[in-house]
Amino acid sequence: MNNSNIYEYQGSKSVESSVIKNIFIWMAAGLALTGFVSHGLYTSGLVLQVVKSGLMLPLIIGEFALVFILSRNIMNFKATTAISLFLIYSALNGITLSSIFLVYTYTSISNTFFITAGLFAVMAFYGMTTKRDLTKLSTYFFMGILGIIIASLVNLFLRSSGLYYLISFAGVILFTGLTAYDIQKFTRISNEIGNSNGELEMKVSIIGALNLYLDFINLFLFLLRFLGRRK
């Protein structure tokens, strides 16, 4: 390997390390903001007013819209705009998630969060170190997400406890796998962009943080169905 190749390789690894680090930093920031808003609404007693106001559905629709807009158009935005949209989404999610405090005990929510964090860390490490090409599983992950959405909609009418727990189990397996998949995907993307400008690196960091944030939140919610102690 000649000197130019060595410098190119080192620069590529440096960019990869920087992007992955920023992905985790922004993901942690999003989770912290979500937790702060959610816990704040609960401790202040405002969560009941939010639920009774009928704002939950519009907020959920707004969240889906933000995820769609950010995922589809992030390369057309400035990095600062992408950051702002991600933080707004995290705050909105904090409002909608505050309702879990009305259903589950505080202790079981805390315990489930730390279990989720541990499982997430294990799968993130696996995704960064495995030699297996997880991108080949993308079709299966997409089909799994679609299946869970359809089954959840069907169960709104059936109200089957058996189907409820089957969906929950499938959700845990799916988002556990997606964590490793997304880590590997963005590790490769960060390596491919090479020595690009900081603007592109930040955009990749934000969309990566959004993906991992969604993996974490969904894994937490599905685990909570099993581990959460209802009031």
C-alpha cells in the first residue's frame, strides 16, 4: 500500500469514526429530549390534560409526517434544518409517550429502559463488528415492519390478547435485528462518503441518529408490553 493509499484509508476511517460518533451523540440527545418532555408532562400532571384534549392523534400524525419529510428530503435541507426537525420530532414524541406513565408503573418503565439500553448496546456492537452482510436482510425487515403494522391494525378490531403478545414478540425480534442492521448500514455509508464536507457528514449523522432513535424507541415500547407492570 503506497503512502497516498495509506492517507486515503486513514482519512476514510477518521470520517467513519466521526460520523458514527455523531450519530450516537445526536441519538442520545434525541432520547434525552424525549425523556425530559415525557417525564416533565407526567410530573407536572399535564399528561392527563394532553390525553383528554384529543391532541394525541394530530401529534402522532405530525410525527409520521416529520419522519417522512426528514427521511425523504434530508439532502435538500441545510444541516441546521435537519437538526431542528430531528429535535422537534424528539420533543413531539416525548409528548405522545408521556401517556405510558398513566398505564405502567414508574419503576417498570425505568427498568425496561435500562434493559432496552443494554440490549441495544449489544446489538450495536454486533452490527459494527460482524463480518456478516446484514444488508441482505433489508427485504425481510421491510416485510416484518409491514406485517406488524397490518397485524396491529387488524387487532384494533379483534382485540385479541394472543395476537397482541405475538405482535409484541415479533416487534422485539424485529427491532433488535434492525438495530444491528442500521448500525452496519451507516457504518458503511460513513466510510463511503470519504473525505467530504462537514455538511454532508452532519446530514448522514442526523438521518442515522433518527433511524437508531426509532429502533430504540420501538424496541423499548415492545419490551414494555412484556416487562411493564400496569397500574
